[in-house]
Amino acid sequence: MTDKRYSVDHANIGNILGWIRSGEIGLPEMQRPFVWKPKQVRDLIDSLYH
């Protein structure tokens, strides 16, 4: 069995948004209708930020 090693590359949100704008990476289409309320989305982003 081989020993697998993984690495993590960190990128700031500005770089990620730039890659999306330039078409370098894409976001997949949603599979289900969006059901979250704006407050729930805000709370999730705030939680991820902290």
C-alpha cells in the first residue's frame, strides 16, 4: 500500500474571485432550488469567516 500525502494551498478570497471572473475556475450549477433566507446565508458566511 502506498503512503498518500496531501497538501493544502491557501488562497485569499480576492484571488478566488479573480479566478472565477477570468474563467479559470467555475462554480457548478445548483442542483436544488435555493431555500436559504438572506439571514441564514449571512450567518453562514460570518461563521466561516470566524
